[in-house]
Amino acid sequence: MTQVLELQFETSTGKTSTITIDTPKQDVTAEEIKQVMQTIITANVFEVQAGTFVAMKGARIVDRQVSPFELEVV
């Protein structure tokens, strides 16, 4: 199973933009996530098509399970 951490920000144009982090540590806390998101907003280092990040909108861990099929190739 693969996990990603999605950090969702409100942009200066009122839209939502998401940063995805692959394989987050298992014991990450809400406080750690909030601190990182605030640092990203304060540093103002990302500018996306929808503007700059101005506020935290949400965060979530997404689990994905991939089950490949074994195919016999002739």
C-alpha cells in the first residue's frame, strides 16, 4: 500500500492548490503538518497558476493499493 500526504492551500485567487508528499512518516501529527504548512505560506516560495498560498485549507493522508495482474505474454 502506498501513502501520500496532501497539503491543501487556499491561493490568492480563492482557489485550492495541493502539494503532495510521497511516503510520509507514519507518526506525523496534525501539529507538525500545521507548522510545515505555515512555514510554506510564510516563506512564500511557491507560486502556482492560481496565485500564491495564503491560507491552510486542509491536509489528508491518502492510501492507495495497487494489485498488478500476472499476465503470460505469448
